Amino acid sequence: MEMPENRYSDDPPIQISNEFADIRVRKVYTRNGARLEIHAHRRGYRILLDAVELESLTWQTAETFSGFLRSSVGPGPDDA
């Protein structure tokens, strides 16, 4: 049985940019429910997050996000 492709919301994506990053965010409907797609189109990275994954971002401290930014070029070959 062929699985349906992800379907995007009718709303246009939201673009957020500054001198360091340029991302687009939009709602995506998958066979497992709604997800938030975050796409860093300049670097070619994309992720789909569900409600629990998004909520878990609110549990983090500023230090957690600082740790994410230690490598500003994105994931390395050992991070896959």
C-alpha cells in the first residue's frame, strides 16, 4: 500500500531571518498527525517536530541552546 505524501497547510510559510540564519516554518500534515516543519533552506536542513517535541523546547534553559550553537555550521558527520 502506497503511503500518502506530507500535505502542507494552506497558510503560507513564516520566514524568520537575521544576519546569522534564515528559516521557514510551516504546518505539515503527515499520516501520523500534524507537525511543524522547520527548514533552514540556505544550509539545506529540515526537521519535522510533533507537539511533544515542540513542548520539550519550553523545558530547556538558555544554556541548552547555547550548547546547540557551539558548532555554528550544523551537524557534523558523527551527529547523524
